[in-house]
Amino acid sequence: MICPECYAENARATPLLGARECLENHTQYICGTCGRCICIEKDPKRKLQRWNFPFRTAEIARLYLRAADATMKKPCGIYELKDKKGRIFYKIFSGEEELQRYLQKNKDKICEQKRPVFSALVYKSCPGAQIRRLTEEEAKRYLAQREDAARAEKE
């Protein structure tokens, strides 16, 4: 079942890369519905939040969409982009204006559809959600739950 708050099927789907490092050292959006953690930390080098990065698939981008919605306090969208070499990737933007600014700065990128491939229609504030760093114990428990879920999926 898809979480109505964070749009994920798997309540322990993120963080995808460097999970331990991320959970122990980065600020997380903690879904008030399923408890899934989504990195909402700014990258110190790029000055962008994780959800601003390009994603290989729309499914991966969807795992970070709620962090964008919560940051911007409005429904954001996942857009399919293509570079001059034909490589397809996905980025989250707060709206079409932000997409257009990105395309003006990045002339080698195009967005054929000019609309999101996925977006929540309305922004809902979720009272149970939190934005904070996890304690060491919470991070360990979350990682153990991820491992248990992965094991169960294989069986």
C-alpha cells in the first residue's frame, strides 16, 4: 500500500545511498504516517537539498518528493528531463517557473512534457511528521527494520 503522506510503498525505502551515514548525521523528514525517513539535509558543497539532485528514475525521485513538498510548503512535481546525449533523468521542482529557470541555465537539458510525471495535487500539512536528526538508537532501529524488510521481501 502506498503511504498517503510520503508516497512510498516501502516504509523503510530511504535513504538509498550511505544509509547509516545519512541516518546518523543528516536531518530527516520523518513521515508521521509510516515513519519513513527522508533525507532533507543540504549538501554543503552544492548548497542543495537531497531532493534537488537528479534521479535515475521517477520511482527514486518519488521517494524524496515529500521532503520537497514539506520544504516548499506546497505540492512539488517530478519532471522527466533529457540531456543532449539522450540520457533521461528526473528532477523535483516546486513548479513550472522553477523548471523554466533550470532549463534557461542548462541549455543542454530539455523537458518535453513540460509538466510533472508525478505530483500530489494539494499540499497537506501532516501533524505527526517531524524534521530532525535521529538519535543513535533510532538510526540503529531504522536500519534493523530495513534489513528485516529486505529479508522478508526475499522470502
